[in-house]
Amino acid sequence: MAVGYELKASPRDRVGKGAARALRREGLIPAVIYGDKKPALPIAIPVKETTVLLHKGGFMTHLGSIEVDGETHRVIAKDYQLDPVRDDLMHVDFLRVASGATLTVEIPVHFLNEEICPGIKRGGVLNVVRHAIEMTVPADAIPDAIEIDLANAQAGDSIHISAVALPKGCKPTITDRDFTIATIAAPAGLKEEAEEGEGEDEGNGED
């Protein structure tokens, strides 16, 4: 199972605000590893290295490897807390990941070929309804992104999940409707042309 990052951690014997402040003075922050039917493991991880990983992107969708006292844990970050004033990283929750497991994660949406999209070239605007899609994915094959090709998208088009080629083994958690991911909003002039055309067709039909 490939991993996107590696961290070294030490076990935490003390918990609470006082212990957390002491850790931060040493350049560490509290974290916990839980799940896979094993006891939760409180740990301390380096704040500088972890902050870099957080801002690099993909922290919540890439598998990680954390070494604690010589034992390696395969994990994925499930939650983190920031200081409400300074935005400093304060705490991270990691979920243990067993080989062959499936995970529920939010996968970012990337749009391709915006520069040649016919609808955008005619003055339309890409309106993104969902910047990420919650999906069930194989733990050992988490996609970096869901890619949507706009090369043939026209003004007025809506892009639904059913029209997207999803990576193997990946399924959206919303299954009861064909939800919209994005639309190409038509410019006002194009809308008026379309409405005038419809009006003419109706008039011809009456004759």
C-alpha cells in the first residue's frame, strides 16, 4: 500500500490542555491514531513538518505512515483543529487503514480544457456546484482528483455525476439522485437569442 508521507511520532502519556501546551513548547502537537478495532493511541507529532504537509494539499486524501516506537501505522488524516486566532495547527486525528479497506473521503474536482471549452469561449461562465465529491474509495487507490473534461461543454450545459468517468472502485456516497457538479452559465446575450428563437418558432407554428 503506497503512502504519501511519513512521520515519526512518540507516544503521549499525558493528555489535557497543560500537556498540550508543554508539547507545543517542544515543537510538537498532540494527535491520536484510532480505528481498525484497536485501542486509540495518543501520540505527539512534529508541528513544523505536519503543517507543511497540511498546506501542501491532499493531506486528507493521501495515506500516511506514522512510526511510533518502531511500529509503523498506515493512516489517513480524518480531522484537524486550528487555533481560532492564529490558525496554528493544534491537533490531528488519524484513522488506521488496513490493507484492502475502503474509505469515505472527499475527492477534489479538477476541470480540464477550460481554455478551449466552447461554452466559455462564447462568454459562458463555469459555475462550480461541488468543488469536492464525497466518495467511497479503495484505500490503496485513492484518486488525487475527479477530472472533468470541458472540451465539448456548451453554454447552458449541466454536468451531472452520471456523465463523469470515475476511477475504478470509486463510488459517490450520494446514490439517490444524479447530482450536479457544475454548469456552464450562458451569457445574457446568448440567453436572449435563444429566447427570441423560441418565440419565432412558436409564432411560425401558429401560422
